[in-house]
Amino acid sequence: MMAWPEAPLSILVAEDDDTLAAALAEFLKEKGHQVDLAPNGGQALALLEKQVYPLVITDLVMPEADGLTVLRAARHRDPATLVVIMTGYASLDSAIGAIREGAYDYLCKPFKLQEIEIAVTNATRLINLRRENQTLLH
């Protein structure tokens, strides 16, 4: 059976701004995804120890652990995890740093929900393509 390119994902959202976190969670749940929220980097790391997430959306600047630490932990747990970094402090250096560390995408705040939708849709397609390839290879 072929997976739909839009098969829902389990997504970790690490964001210390409650309003943005709630908006993202609601938006992603409406799209059928299962969402876990971490209000800071420390909680994101704790959740990553318990579960593998195919997609992680993390703020770059948070208490306890920053977005790059979360990115490293997620990719250490599963190198196939895609990580989208969000930041209100966008700079070329931070963007390059995030990409070098293996970030899948980089969004500057404030962003439109349409931008996160595009990032998540593209990530979902890639993850589901990889899953299909794995199935076909076995």
C-alpha cells in the first residue's frame, strides 16, 4: 500500500512564546498532525529522549537549551529527523550555523502560517518518500 504524500506526522514544537506555540499546534493539528509542545529547550530535550519525531520545529533562542542544541539532540537520536528552526533574531551567521548543523529549513519571525505550511508540507513529503523507499528496499 502506498502512503499518501500528506500522511500525518508526529511533530515536536519547541517554542517559549505560548501564543505562537499554541497557534502552531492548533494549525498543525488541523492538518492532521500529532503535536507535542515543549515550552523550552530543556523540555524539548526530555521529550526527544522518550520519542523519535520525524519533524521538529524549534525556536532558536529559548531558556534551558537553544534551538541548535535541540537540533543536535533530535538528529543524534535519529539522523533522518528534519528540523525547522524559527527565530526572531535572524542573521546570516545564525542561518548558516543552523544549515551547517543540518537544519532542514529556517524561518524568520514573524512569519505567515503559509510559510510554516509550506515548510511542513515539504518536510512531510520528504519524510513519506523516505518511508516509501525504505519499504520498497526491504
